[in-house]
Amino acid sequence: MKCIYHPGYHVALPAGHAFPISKYPLLKDQLLAEGVLARGDILEPEPIAMEDLGLVHTQEYLRKLQSSGLSAAEQRRLGLPWSDALWRRSRLAAGGTLRAARAALADGLAANLAGGTHHAFADHGEGFCVLNDVAVAICKLRAEGAIRRAAVIDLDVHQGNGTAEIFEPVDEVFTFSMHGERNYPLKKMRSNLDVPMRDGTGDAEYLDALERHLPAVLEAGTDIAFYLAGVDVAAGDRYGKLALTEDGIRRRDRLIIEAVCDRGVPLTIVLAGGYAATRARTAELHAHAIREAVAYENRISTRSLHLV
């Protein structure tokens, strides 16, 4: 399975900053050390083109990002200090999601070892999200005729408010968000299907709700699905408020991968959020989605050999 990664996904942030940006190289190194991925499975992205960003984001917002024009208030809302490195990192991550989507269309399943920045709106960023990588990838693929319909399966604990607003007027993109009811953002946008979960929700209730609602996301037909595999649903997450176990997260990932890929729909996995006690623990939880995806591919390959 092809996974997209670039060393530029990691940039320096102020000491003690809440965003665990070192999870990206930690995850890549862990997957290679385990043999889940080989070096040949990892592809590097190019920074996304400005014209492609313009399919989603306003020219005024892009000019601010390009020229260090974000005000102090805008940077506080974003939750990240602007820098040339952050601007390049954001374009690389968006380019990574687009490249992963192209790989998924070709091979059925691929991942970006970053991405899922779903709090980015057309005209501003917030919640550690500069650019809406999934929205840009969908709009680029639609613009060039590679796809017509797409589904966004957002299982980060925080509602994908930016994605929901961007695609609210677009009938061909189905947005599904299953998130903490009483968590950030306080003002929710309207997805095609929103499933709020109460504080403390555990494995059984969460997975039951997911199994009940997922068919509605896929039954309308789609050319590609994007899975935001956030791990801030885990018990003890700093910003999560839900209570999934590690096994519950693994079962969730497996459920999504099988439900989408068994229907023959190409699937692009992106990481979204996670704020465990340590960066290494966050990377470990993220690794489950990639492990499950590779295991699925191996099962399909074995099944094909038996049929031959």
C-alpha cells in the first residue's frame, strides 16, 4: 500500500506547544521498523499548487498565508504561529492528500501520513488547521474529471466544521461526521450526516452507532471516500472526552476499511487529530489504521491467489 510522507511534515513549534507535530516522523519510523511498510511504499508529495488551493480557499486568505499576513488574532484562532516552514508544511500535507487520493484511485487504498485538517474554512484556519487538504483534493479531482462524487468519513472527535461548510452546497460530496457532542467546535456546522456522541462513550456504543449510520454514507454511490482516522476518540486523550480503548480504535479502522473497500470504492486514509499523553503514544494509535489497511490488502491478495 502506498503511503505519502515528507520530512517537511515536521516543523519546529514553540516549546510546550499543544500540537504533537513530531507524531508524523514517529509514525513513519514506527511503521518502517515494524515492517508494516517498506521504504518503497512511501512516496513524497510536492507542495500543492496555489491554483489548486484556490479551488477551495479565498484569494485573500491565501495571500495572507503566503506573505505572513495573518494577524495576531488570526494566529490565535489558528492555534499555530505563522512561519515560512509552516506555510510550506501545510502545502506539502495538502499535496500529500492529493497524491494519496490519486494512488487510491489507481490501487484501491492509500494513505497520507498527515492531513485531515478539517477545521480549515475557505477564508480562515482554526483548530491547528491551515488548509483543508481533503476539500482541496476532492475539488481538484472533480475539476479534472477524475471523480464526480465523493464521501468524507470524519471520525475525529471534533466535528469537521470547515469541511461541512465548504461542501454544504455541493450535492455530489457527502460529509459524515461522528464527533463529541459537547466538544470543540462549540458552534457546529451542518454535515450531510452528523452523529453527536455523549461524553464518555465507549467501544460498544460507538461501534454500534458507526455500523448503523455508515451504510447511509455509502449507499448513494461514490467514486472515492476519504477517511479521517482521528485517534482523539481514545480514552484519556487530552482533548477527546470519549473513552474508546485501543482495541476499539483498531476495530473502528477495520470496519471503515472493509465497509468501503468491499464495495469497490477507493479509500484515502488521512490522520486527523490525536493528543495522547505522549507523542509516541499518539503515533502508536495512528499506526492502527495503516496496519489494518495493509492487513486488508494482504487478505485480498491471499483470497485472489486461492481463487486462481
